[in-house]
Amino acid sequence: MTDFPALSSEFLALPTLDALTPSSRAAHAPRFLLLYGSLRERSFSRLLIEEADRLLRSFGAETYVYDPRGLPQPDDASPDHPKVKELRDASIWSEGHVWCSPERHGTITGIFKSQIDWLPLESGGVRPTQGRTLAVMQVNAGSQSFNAVNALRILGRWMRMITIPNQSSVAKAYEEFDTDGRMKPSSSYYDRLVDVMEELYKFTLLTRDNADYLVDRYSERKEEGRLPSGAAHLASLQGT
């Protein structure tokens, strides 16, 4: 086999199914943080998040819906600000996220982006988003579009999250909710929402006990001088 002289073999892990069988599994219900991207009194992104919240709780999950009102603009306050601390603590507590933004000017809203901008990739050795599952959704005033969910997927990748394949994009959202703010159960958009929440719940059950292993990186281990954990690592690739 070809030699790999540039590799520091002591930091190289041999991917193995054995490492995906944790010695113990979490006994608590899956934990989800739900974020939305509008401050309007009748916010359709909030209403969709509330429907997602109901579904997740009906499956047995613990949930936290974050209210972005009062969150300062990034860099306009210290991380000790109560709304910033609330957001970061909720993300650390969570094992999965649900994100929903209206599409505005072809992308996500500033309200939504500010929430993600307040979540650091790492702070004091703690990563508030890495390895967590993610479901993305959007609401539209007009015809169906996927600009916002595509932008959310880019954000999820950047935040090192495990974004599930399914997603929800609700066109003409003003037609999909009744006067009480509930989504019409006869709508195909509601069916898709159920699909997405089921898939998120399943992926979270599958990955939460293995999240640290799944996102453990050779380059980071090498930089930090940290040996692989959770799997046998190769003593050397030379001559194999």
C-alpha cells in the first residue's frame, strides 16, 4: 500500500463500527432548541416553529423555543447579556436544533442570522452546536422557494451540525394557518412538517450518543496533540 509520510499516525483513528456502540446510552428524552426569524406579532416562522414544537413534544422530546426579542445585534453587547447567555445555554443543553426563517430579499432574515452569529464555534472548550442534529424550514409570502433553507443548510454546515435530508418550505404561509395560529392539518405542508420532525427525532436518537465521535477530526487532534478516543488508532501506516 502507498506510504503516507505526511500523516502523523499517532493522531489517526481507524473508523470502526465498534466506536458507534457506546457503553451507555442517554436515558433522557431528546432535547431540541427551536429558533425562528421574525419579530412580527403574527410571525409565520414562529407559528411554524410552534407546530414543530408540539410535534416534538408529542414524540416525547424536551424542547426550548427561544424568543429573539431583546437579543442585541452581534458585537453590540457582551456575551454576558442575558439574552445571549440564554441562547448559548439553550444550545449547549440541546442535542438537536430546528431553524425556521422567513425568506426576505432572497435569503434568511437578519433576525435569524443574529441568533447564529451569537453562537460561537467554540468557547472555553465547549462547542454549542457541533455534532447536534438540525432540521431547516422556511416560510414564504408568495410562491414556494428554497433560498432560505439552502442558506440555513450552509449555516448548519459551517456550525458543524448534522443536517437531516428532509426540509420544509411553506408557500403563501398566510393561507396555511387559522385565526388561532394553528396550521391547517389538511395541508400537504403540514404532512411535510410531520415528516421533517419525525426524521429529526430519529436522526437525533441515532447520533446523539455518538456525536463526539462522528465529528472528531484528525486535523484538530493533531493541532491539539490529542490522541483519538472511542476507536482504536493506527500505530503506523508505514509498510501497511
